[in-house]
Amino acid sequence: MIEWPEPFVLRALVAGLVLAVVAAPLGCIVLWRRMAYVGETLAQSSLLGVAFGMALNVDLTLSVIIAAVLAALILIWFGQQKLLALDSVLGLMHHAALAMGVIAITLLKGPAIDLMGFLFGDVFAVTRNDMIWVVVGGALVLAATLALWRSLVRVSLHEDLATAEGIDPRLSRGAFDILLAVTIAVSMKIVGILLVMAFLIVPAVAARPLASTPERMAIIAAIVAMIGVVGGLFFSLTVDVPGGPSIVLTMCALAVISLMAAGSRSR
Amino acid sequence: MRQPAQSLTPSSSAFRRYVILPAETVTATLEQSVSHADRPVGSPGQSHAHDHGAACGCGQAHSTAVDRTALMSARGLWFTRHRRDLIAGIDLDVHAREIVTLIGPNGAGKTTLVKLMLGIEKPDRGELYRPTSTLIGYVPQRFDIERAIPMTVARFLALGHGASDDEIAAALAEVGAARTVDQQLSQLSGGETQRVLIARALLRRPNLLVLDEPARGVDYVGEADLYDLIGSLRDNRGLGVLLVSHDLHVVMAKSDRVICINGHVCCSGKPEAVAKHAEYARLFGPRAAGALAVYTHHHDHQHDLSGAPSPVTQTSGLDVDGRSST
């Protein structure tokens, strides 16, 4: 058991809580628009960003954000064509990005490199520099999400209705994809490439049965995510297991309880 | 006041692009683009069964310029996807206080036509006149609403237009759905959902209401009630109404014009009032018979499997497009 509060524990806690709040509304929209696969693809493209950052010797968070945003732009561009469903493009990009990322990092740093930190996150290794990214980036993403919220909800609810009422769905979709890419890139530090979408979606799943409006769903998702971060970090420190998976597992437990309660109520 | 019109003309290159023309040049360009010489499938036996009065809504050669007295007017709309002409040279006008009903078989392009008229899709060719003074209230097909989003009726109505609680209550009362205000959208019945969607459209203070299959999944009594409501909105508010019907033969009795489309305009005309018809009243009850009408129409052409029109053959006893066995 580690003495409380060590600075690295405090940093992990603050970064986790900030990202929990930022990611919750985005996670709700991902759920509504059935975009989990898009998110996974953006996340796995981030590994290439890690490789580029190492090769060019720049800040890894910055290179990961750039890689994720580039992947989002490619997806937006692919989304314009109607020949192939986006799913098939994602199926290709998703695995290609992961494979290329692993190969590129191994070539650069040799087989001894530990990929675990990138794949599952290393929340207790969050540095002061990372904190700046989390707080500033998080505040920007949250502000943009709030500004776009109404049009995002309307496009998610019924795209044609929103279009007929004067919203450009491509604009709000594109903006959302980029916000999602930035959030995934920053959250990767905490829960890793393979678990980052769970960090976004699971709190939204837990919130769905408890919410009556889209706004309440986002707020409840944020609360669930914060409980998940605190509970997960506590579990991780107590049992001495990795932090990212502990956070996600705590969130999943909350979601299962919420869904089971909803199931028994509707019977 | 003269409104600028957007004219969509084919360009000489392989690409289709939009050319915005000043209003004066529109007519001349149109005569080129809508001339029947470029109709891809010839149909020698195709005659044209109704007289060509003004605003007959038919897509044939007499079309000239858009009708600037209309709330919405289209001339020679074409929309082609995957080498299929989903919309092939359709003209359509909707005026104030007028109810226009679109019917046609599945895949006839009804929803596509509505999307073109609303600007959700852009036509490949043709001219669309929609002045800025036309405010459209759109009622989409109800089953398209994403159910994963928690949404009360009150929040749904406030979303977008920033309507106050009083305005929301008034709109719901006008459509007869006042008690749904705190319910979830996903818990409403088919008829209630339609009324809520109409209330939302009314909050925009439209002068044109566009409804895509409002009576789908609603029983006959509910359908008659909905048509009563739409008719009273026209009467009380002076709205123009463009309505897509899911039923080929039963339409709203108050329709001023019924237009049957199958890619192109097959036929159009007034619905026959059948309220007096004893057999019909017996079948659906006097309430329903007041609001619904049977649209009897006989087609002078039929469609082969590719959808191209061809003359009616002697062996075919069917008068419904697309079901003939050529």
C-alpha cells in the first residue's frame, strides 16, 4: 500500500477526473451515433503517432494528437464516398494501423521496448508535462463540445430533420470526429490504446437507463466515469495491478449494475 | 419581390456541377436541360392522359419555368444514383393553402423527391425554386428517430428552436398531444409520435408543411384523425402541405392534387370523394370515410424491370406501376 497522497497518485487522480468529465459527453454521442468502431480505429492509429514522435524526437502527446487527427481526416474523407460502407474501411485501417504501429516502434527502439504502457496505459507515469496537455486540451475539447452540443444532438437524433432545419451535418460530424481524435489521443496516456474507447463508451452505457434527456445522460456519464477513476485507482493501488484496466473494469461493473437494475425495473 | 432562383444545369464536361444563374437567364437554359430529347429511355407508346392545365404537376414536355407564386416549385428534376434515374424529370409545385399528396410504389422515389425539395439532397439537373420566405416544417418518417438517445417530448420540442414552455404546451395542445409532454419519445405510440413531430414542425412557424408518410404504422382510425388534423392546420393556418402517402390507393380526401410518381410523374389529379360511397363508409366507418379517399387511377403505361416506362400490354390487368409482367 502506497502512502497517500504521493504526487504521482495525485497527478493520476486529477488527470483521470478531468478526462472523465471531458470524455463523458463525447462517449454519449459515440454511443448514439454507433461510432465505437470509428473510435477504435482512431485509437489504434495513435500508436503510429507514438512511433513518429519517437522517430522525430518530439513530444509524444503532440505526435499522437496529430496522428489521431490525421486518421480522423482520412475517415471523414472516406465517409464522403458511398461505394463501400465505412465499416469495411475501418476494418482495414483499424488493424493496419495497429500492426504498423507495433512494427514501427519495434524497428525504432528494438524488441526490448515495452509496449504494455501504450496498449494499456500507465496512469501513474503521468508527468507534469502530461498534466498541461490534459488540463489545457481537456478544457478546449470540453468548451468546443458544449458549443456544438445542440447541433450534435440534433444530427444524432435525426440527420435529415437537422439538415432540413438548416444544420450542416457534415460540418458538425467533422468537428466531432476531430474532437474525438484529440480526446482519444490525450486519454491514451491513462487507459491505453486498447481500452480508451471503453473509457468513453462504458460510462455512457451505464448512464443510458438512468437518464431522461441527452444532457442528463452526459452528466450522469461524467459522474459514473469519475467514480470509475477513483474506484479504479484505489483498487489498482490496493491490489497492485495496472491502473488503466482497473479504471475500465470499475466502470464496467457500474454499467452492469445499472443495466441489471434497469432490466429488473422494466419487468 | 423577385427571389433569386438556383438553376441546376448539366455542364458539358463529364462531371455534373451546379451553375448558379441570374433569374433572367433561367428559362432559356431550362428549355435545353428539360427537353425530352435527352430522355435516356425512349417510350414510343407513352401517351399523356391528362390535359395540360397550369400546375398539373406532371413531368412532361409542357414545363417551362418555375412557378414563382408557389411556396416551392421544381422543374425537370433529375437525380441519378448508381446509373439509375431515381427521379427522372419531375415537376412539382406546392402553393399556399394547397394539399399535394405524393403516392407511388415502394422505391418510386417519393422520399428522394421530398429530400430534393427540402435541399437535403442536391438534384443532378433541374431547377428548384424555394424562396427564403418559404419556411418549411418537416415531419420525417417517425421510425428514423434514434432510440438510443434519451429524450422527453418537452426537450425534443425545445431543442433547436429554443421554444418556451408555454409555446411547447400550446403547440402540443394544437395537435392534441398535450399529455405526452413529459413522456419519452421512445414510449409514444405511432400516432402520438406523429403529432409530436407535427408540433415540432409548427414551432418553426412554417408556411409549408412537408410530411413523409405520416400515417405509416397508424391504424385506419388514427390515419383519419391525422388527416383531420393536417386538414385543419391547412384551414386554420393557411399552410401549404406536401404529403407522402404510404398507401397507393387511399389518400387524404382533402388533397387538392394527388401525384402518382414512379421515377417520373405517372399521373396526377383530384382524389375522388368517396365519403358518399356507401361501401367505403361501411368498410372504414363514417369518421374514416370523411377524411380518407380512394384514389382510383388508371395508368396508360407500365414499367419494365429496369423501371423504364412502356405501353400497357393487353395481357396485363394490373393498373399499378411496377407490378406488370412484361
